[in-house]
Amino acid sequence: MASDSKFFNCSEKHEIEYLAKKFAEPKDEVIAKIKELCKNNTIKYSTHKEAEQALINSGLTKK
């Protein structure tokens, strides 16, 4: 579905990997934070931009 492409999908490994590469911290640390934010529903139904902002708000540094 084309309209879903703007939303971050917590169950898609390639989306998690892509988002993790945008941050300066070690990849495994960023992925752990993404999974934590997905689990607590912080970024579950967010846009990619909102997911990035949630990671920044949690203390990660964007490249």
C-alpha cells in the first residue's frame, strides 16, 4: 500500500537497519533503542521523521 510507505514499520528489519544507520552511536545500541521504542508503542504508528525525532529525544545523536 503506497500510503504506508511514509510510516515506520517496527516489524521490518530493513527499516530498523536504515534508521539505525542515521545515528552516530553503535548500530546495536541504536537498534536496541528502536526496539524498545517500538515495544512501548512510542514509535509504533509514527512517520519516519517522528521515529527519528523520538530517537533524538531519547539521547541519540543523528549523523
